[in-house]
Amino acid sequence: MPAVSRPQGELAIVLHTHMPYVEGFGTWPFGEEWLWEAFVGSYLPLLDLLDSGAPLTVSLTPVLCDQLEAPGVGERFARFVEDVRRYTHAEDIAGLRAGGHEALAQELERSLTDYEHALERFRARGEDLLGAFAPHAQWTSSATHAVLPMLATDSCVRTQIQIGVDSHLSRFGAGWRGGFWLPECAHAPHLDPLLEEAGAHATCVELTSRYGLGAREHLRPLLTESGLALVPIDRLTISRIWSEDGYPAHGRYRDYHRHTIHHHNPWANDGEPYDHEHALALAREHASDFVAHAIERLSDGGLVVCALDTELLGHWWYEGVHWLSAVVEECSRQGLSLVRLDEATVLRDPLPVDDFEWDPSTWGKDGDLSTWSAPAVADIAFETRAAELRVLAADERAGSAALRELLALQSSDWAFMVSRELAVPYARDRFAGHREAVTRALAGGRDAPTDGLRNLARYADPALLFGP
């Protein structure tokens, strides 16, 4: 009797690459420092992996791209490494040695080389990370990372989507195949025709609350009436990384939360001095485990989509890019097909959606909109919608400044930080600043200045909101 062949399943790793607009809005400990740390820990190491041919799916948000191409970004990053990080490492190293913590001091001496190497790699790339990402930028997103189901009008949803598409095409050319990352994976059925109208053909969705953790429905794309493919992410697989007991929580990995006076991290999660070589060896073990799990998950075929914030890898989870590199190797060694999402076999034959009356879903807490709408952030939700309606009511009197400030106000990041109690004063200040700027811009009319927004959403044309 001939052997029965196993259905060939595929793994797609989708990296959602995003940073709130911090360029020119604060430095230490909140503001541009987040961007520079992402350069060092996430973006530059990831680019080396992508350039080696790793078949990963990269989504770049327009608001991140705005910052990567902002005037003076190279000079400010170099100053951060050469002046700030060299100084803060030296101060903490001296303090630890004075306190008798030689192992911790030696770890900080090693970790300083991360910054030195990153600056070398940045200069070797002509100080142009946007250009370096260009060959790998497959998916785009909305203009300023708004939670689209929470916007008040289809006009503003269309504007957020179209700016995202236009900026991607302008920056990266005509090779876009229609992949559109919904910020916070926030989906509602009324978005589908608006996405398809803008040229999007596929997006990722979180359907765990609908089908249940581990259901096979998460392994097959769905086709909506408008022709948009909804590609479920697989929470069962993602939770091996992104959960309270996921890989990054292991005691041997570097502790992100415990830090020195100048916010350096020489400890491991178990409280001992961090041992880099042992942690990298563990990352390789976890990569092998991850691929073995994905193979088991795909025993009957299908597509596992593991979607992660790029900044989780390297910045939050220090060893994350090393783990990802090992995953690419393990896929080859264990015989798992790792594909870019646009090239996944099952995308050619999605299943029709069985019910269009779906509740909004996200990859946030509880899979719903509560992270951006619960009582702690209800004022942000209501005031953002009120500002949107004021701008629309102004019609032709509203110019570029009013639209761009509105887009900045709509960023999901302010409510997220407040809900998660991360840099709450900074988030509150940013939200209040953009809300007040919308009011000033409306009072100034079509000629109101846009200087305060620096390089944010330069592609924003009021005609998108109001029509030509």
C-alpha cells in the first residue's frame, strides 16, 4: 500500500513595524529615545537578516517611514550613540564597580558594543534605513496607526487608508501586492469594501474569540463579499512568544524591566547577572521548539500566521532577532515551508466568509476594542471622534494643518499607553497637544502653519477627506 503523504502546510511570520510619532517630541526617558533604541535593537539587526534572504513578511507603517526619512535623523541618532549612550554606560559601569558588582559592570561593557556596532551598520547603509527597508517592505498600513473601527466616519477611514497606500507606493514603487496591516489588527466588516476600494487585497485578523484558541479555522484565509482576503493570525502559535509565560519570560533571558539608573539592563529575568552566550543558546533551543510546534500545528496542512510587533524582537525581547534568525534556519533543517504571506499557497483559494455580522476584533486584550475604549481612555475615544467631526464640519475651511493634526490625534498609541500604564503622562500630553492643535488649525483656516508636525503625514491631502 503506498504511503499517504502529509498535506504541505506553510508558516508565514509577519512583522508589523511601527513607532508612534516621537521625532521631535521629547527625548529621555520618553520620546525619540524609543526610536533610537529600536534602531539599535530591532531595525538594524533585522535588516541584516532580511538581506540574507530570510522569507519574512514586513509591514511598515507610514508614520514610522515619516520618521526614518525625517531631516537630521542620522545626526541625531549618531549623537544619541556617541554622546548619550557612551556617557550613560560609563556612568553606570563606574557605579556598579564601585558597588562591587563586577559581573554587571562587565555586561554593560559588552552591551555598549551593541550601540557602537549599530552606528557602524547605520553608516555603512548610508544612514538611510528607509532605503534599506525598501526591498523588503511588502505591506503598508494606515496613515498614523488609527484603530479604524473606532473612527466616526467612512470619510476619515478612507483618508487613513488612502494615505497609507499612497505613501507606500510613493516610497517603494509599484510592487505592492495589496497587503494592508490593520493597526492593532482591528477589524470590522464595514472596513472591507473601503480597503478593497483603495487597492488592498489581504489583511490579517484576530478571530480567536470567534472560533476559539487552536481551532483549524485559524489556518485558512476567508474571502469577503468585497473580495478582500481575511487572513487569521494563529494565537496558539503566537502565544509561545507573546504571553506571560512565553519564551521571553525565561529566567535566562535579559530582563527588560529591571534597570540601572540610566536604564541599562545587565540582569537576567532570574535576577542573576545576564549571561549573553547562555541566552543565545537558549534562543536557539526555543527556535527549534517553535518550528516543531508549527509543524505539529500544520499536520493537516494550512497556513500558520505568526504576527508580531517587530520591536518586540531585539528591543523588548533582547534576544528576539537572534531567535528569529534561528527560526529561519530551523525551518530549513526541519523541513517546514517558511513563506512570505503574499506568496502563501492557500491565499489562492480562500473560503467564503460564512457570516458578515461580525463584532469588531483586535489583537488587544480580550480580542476587542476595550484597550482603546474602556473607561480609563473613554475621554480619548470620545474627544478623538469629536475632533474628527469638527474637522469634517469645517469642510473647505480646513487645511493641511487641521488634517495632519487630526491624523496625529487618531494614533492608537496614546490610548494604548494609558490603558497599559506605559508612559502615561507622555501619552496624555501628546494627546492633549494634538487635540489643542486641531482647534488652532481650524481657527487658522486653510493657511494654518504645519511646522509643529515636522515630517508627519506629509502625504496628507485635505482633498482626500473633503473631495477635490
